[in-house]
Amino acid sequence: MSATPWWASESMWRKCAIWVTAGMAVILIFLTFDTVNKITAGNGRVPAYDVINSRIYYQFDRERGFQVPVIGDEAPLFGRKLSPEEAEALVTHGKMTIQAKNCMNCHTLLGNGAYYAPDLTKSWLDPGWAAEAVREDLMMRFLRDPPNNARTYGTGRRMPNLDISEEEARAIVAYLKWMAAIDTNGFPRGFEPIAQEGDS
Ligand code: HEC
């Protein structure tokens, strides 16, 4: 008697392989749509681009055990309120500039990049910008001429002059403000934000 038991039959294993592959393909397609939805601006944890018209600050979330960005009152970037389209164009220009100048060679943004220089994910909230009232001005000066406007973020390193125009610097600041408003699940860990007016 050499009848093959059911669990060792070739056809059973072939069917298993087909069903598992098909099942995983369906799950993968579902997760892809789910993720794309979650990382699209204006959905879930990623705010719409016109969030740059509002004050962004950090607040400790007791339930989650870390700080989360809060979108506060109206506080337009550079004092001018932008339409959703204008805001998207500005933030996109900032992103393109950051890619074109390869800032990730030294910095990390949203988990991608290098750690030669400070993580930029929450740079907008960095205490290095002294106070909210002077932040925009200090950021613009720094980006346009880093060696002469060094902020010393504790690395002892210096950022080179990357020949960033005024328009590009404004767009970068808009991008950094928008990025700071993204709920990154507490990343980067242990980040201490700039002194926030109205903190209790
Ligand atoms: C060659 C490496 C290098 C490149 C490329 C670079 N940076 Fe920097 N960056 C630094 C260093 C080093 C510092 C810290 C400077 C200091 O402490 O004074 C810094 C600091 C900063 C800060 C302040 C950090 C903070 O915590 O808020 C910002 C904002 C910034 N860089 C933006 C940019 C942007 C935008 C680009 C691309 C256009 C860029 N950097 C490209 C090296 C670099």
C-alpha cells in the first residue's frame, strides 16, 4: 500500500500555493490603497497644505505617551494667508528645492536621509529658532547664508552655503512648517520643542 496521504499530495500543495498567493495579493492591494490614503495631504495624520496658515505647536498626548502636533489659531506664514492652491504650490516648491539641493545628504526628513546634521522633521519647532516671533526671520537668514547665521544645534558642525534664493528659502520654510504639522507618531523621539507662548 503506497497511496499518498492527502497532506502530501502534490495537488493539495499546488492549491495551497495558489490560494495563499492570491490571498496575499488581495491584502497587498488593500494595504497599498489604505497607505496611499493615509499619507495623502489632507487625510488622517498628514494635514492639508494650507495648514501653513495656522500656528503649529506641540502638545504632550497622555494617552499616546509622546508629543503630537496641534493645529492652532490662524498664524499665516510670512503674514500672508494663502489659498489651498497657493499653499500647495509653495510647499511643493519647497519639496522640489529640498530634493534638488540634496538636503538629505546631511539631514533626515520623515525618517529618510542622513544624520550628519540635525533631523529636519520638526525643524519648525526647534528651540534653536529662539522664539516663535523671530523664527521666520531667523530661518530665512540661516537658509540663505548658514555660515554667517549659524544657530549651533549642538553638532559643532556647520552648514555650507547652498546658494538658496529668497524665493526658494521661503518655499523651504513653508515645507518645514507643513512637515512639522504631520503626526509622525512621536518621531523623532525625545524632541524638545521651542518655547511655546501660552504653554501651561
Ligand atoms: C553638507 C551638509 C548639509 C547639507 C547638504 C544641508 N545642511 Fe542643513 N545643516 C547642516 C548642519 C551641519 C547644520 C547644523 C548647523 C549648526 O549647528 O549651526 C544644519 C542645520 C540646518 C537647519 C537648522 C536645524 C534645525 O534643527 O532646525 C536647517 C533648517 C537646515 N539645515 C536646512 C537645510 C536645507 C533645507 C538643506 C537643503 C537645501 C540643507 N540644510 C542642506 C548641514 C547640511
